[in-house]
Amino acid sequence: MKKLSILGIFVADLAFFGKIPIKGETVLGEEFIVGPGGKGSNQAVAAGKSGAHVNFISKIGNDDYGKMAQKIYI
């Protein structure tokens, strides 16, 4: 098994759902989902799925998004 270290960024992606507004209309994105993302994070996941042993190195905060990262990667 190949060993690989990736130094990169983890971000929380927010995807909002709404409709295409007509001219002059304001549309609020009330429905949304939160998921993991970031170039480094995505590379680490792809490398792991291809069979590599991956060490993902990133700096994360102590907020809800950081806790999400820890659940996924630790």
C-alpha cells in the first residue's frame, strides 16, 4: 500500500437551494446543506479511495465545521 501525505485545506461547503429570480426580485436561500470540501480534503479522499494510506494535514478551528472535519478524518 502506498503512503501519501497531503497538506491542504478543509472547508465546509454550503449549497443553497432556491429559484431563479425574475428581474428586481430578491430570492432567499432558505434551504441548504452543509458538507465537507476543499481541494486538499477532496484530494485526500480520492487518494484514500484509490487505495493509498493517506495522512491529511490541515489546520482546523474549534467550531462546528472543525468538529465535522474531525469526525470525518480522525
